Amino acid sequence: MATTLFCWHTTSPLLTELEQGIALAKQSPAKSLLILSCNQNNYTPAQLDPILTQLDLPVCGGIYPLIIHQKNVLEQGSLIIGFNEHINIANFTHLSAIKTEKALEAYLSDPQYAITIAESSLLMFYDSLVNGVENFLDTLFELLDHDISIAGGGAGNLDFIQKPCIYSNQGLLSDTIQLAALPYDLSIGIAHGWETFKGPFLVSEAQGQTVHSLNYLPAFETYKNIIESESDYCFDTDDFFEIAKHFPLGIEDINHNLIVRDPILAINNQLQCLGNVPVNSMVYLLKSNIDTLIDSAKQAAITSLTPNRNTITTSINDLIQYKHEFSATMVFDCISRDLYMQEDFSREIAVIAQQCQHSTLFGVLSLGEIAKNKSGAIRLLNKSTVIISW
């Protein structure tokens, strides 16, 4: 059983409050720090770099739209978690300058990162606007010679303007993917709660995150016609994202699982998504409702609190016993779930907190979630909930 040595939070955006929290953490026996902050604090590298570069403890984390502490969602403030152990942290910076798969493989194979990648439990914090995050995940997966548990989420803000947002001992970083190796076994629950609405459709033309055509017809035209014919929404009068948040795309994988993709823009009759949509894949239009989404988050929490997921829990007492084995639970919950549910999103956090009464609960609302799926591949997810316990 792992123990979380230090936990501190503030709802204040003031930099002096964060400095106070860091000072308290340094006075504790903590040997490594995880820092999470809200974007509305409006911290700048000029403010944070002198603080971070003078830290004599390894530091990881990021700046997110919202953060979670116990059953509360914070729009302002920060959270600091201190660990008993010295945590190995690898910062992969300036990723936009790496243009080829060979160059990326060479970068990840650099000996300075080996000690972190060699660990079996990884947290991943990354600039959500970094180029090629899925290429990074694929290359990382190919380089690994051992099984790992990994979970993470994209940092940044909903304005989709790239700014430094990753905490490190080198300062506040942008264009960066950070891996932090935890010396604990991670138990992970993943869920999204979205169901098929229409389809499937062949992705007949796409490039990266941009879908050009579905069934050989312009992607946005196809998407628009289906939604307007099956609902009261109208793209000519309503904001695109206000409609699209109700109807994400779902890529069907070889195991018939759906990987959700968030359409965020329609440009030149194309759909721009958060995450790659492969050519020749089959996609569905998805739909859901608030109760189904909340129930999926509950199931993710229960799964994360069950160490041996191959064992069927036969009683509530068994599940309670499992819960006592964990000291901390971390949530990466997609910010678009909050935008979809609005005031009802507090219900989702409440049901997660109800399952995690025996552990410290914290996390972020992220721009993309990272987890290893049932097939063993490491995936970028959208509109999903990833919950880990240790």
C-alpha cells in the first residue's frame, strides 16, 4: 500500500498562496512534488520559473482548465501532492521540431530518459497542443520491452492558444510531454458512456486530426445533414461546438470498442478533431445522456479501486476491503464532459468521490486523456474518464 505524504490545496489564484504551499511541502519530508493549477490563475513563466528552477525536489504536473480536490471542482487555485519517494521525471521538449518517426525514436531512446521509461507505472502530463502526441505514444509503446500502466491528460486551456503549461524543474514548459514514474502499482479504470447513434461511416479521406470525407462525401456536410435530420439542432444558427459536444465521433477498433473523438471545428467542409482519425477506419456518430455519463464515471472509479480486475467481486464487503488498500485516487476527466453536463457535472464528481471515501481524491479536467486500453495499446482518448488508484 502506497502512502501520500503531503496534500495541500488553495482556492486562491494568488501566486503567494502557491509559494506558501510549496514552502510547506519543502518543510515536510516529501521527496517529490506534483503540482496542479487552474488556468484562471493566469500564472506566467516570468512568475513561476524562478520558483520552479530553485526547487531542490523533483516536480511534475501542469496547468489545466479546472482541477479536482475531493468532491470539489476548482476554477481557481492549486493543489500540491508530496510523495515519499524520489520520482524520476522525463521532459520531452520541443517536440514540434521532430518531423520523422526515425527522429522521434532516436529522441525517446536517449539514455537520459531510460531510467524513467524503464519504470512500470507512469503518469503523463502534456501540452494538449503538442504536435504528434499519438505518434509519441505509438513510438513509446514500440520501444517498451515490458508491460506498463500509464494514465495522463492534456494541459492547457479551451482557447486553444499554446502557452507554457507543464511544471518542471526547468521552469514552465510548452510543446512538451512529461512522464513521471511512480514507484507504485497503478489500478486504472476507463470509461466514456457514449453509445452509437448513426453509422458506421467509412473514413474515406483524412489526415491526422482532420477528417476530409466520410463515405466519399465531404465530412462536415455528412455530419451536418445527419444531425439536422435527426434533431432540432441547426448549424446555420447555432454555434458548432455547442452542437458537436452532443455528437462526438467514435472509432471502432479491432475489438469493437469505441474510441471517442471530439469534433471541435468545421473548416472547408472538413471536421477538425482532438485526436487522429485514421483513413479507412469505421466511425459512428455517438450520443449519450447525463445519467449514462455519470454512471460510466462511477464504474471507472469502481474499477480503479479493484486491484485484481480479473477477480469478480462477490460482495460489498469485498469492494470495501479493496478500497482500503489505496491511499490516493487521481482523476483525468475530459473538460468536454463538464461542458456537456454543465451544472450536473458536480454529480459526476460526487459519485466518484463516493467510491473513493478511503483515499485522497484529486485530479484535473483535461484536454484529452491517456490510458492503455484492453488490447494493451496506449491511446489518446476524448470525452472520457480515466481514474487511477495507488
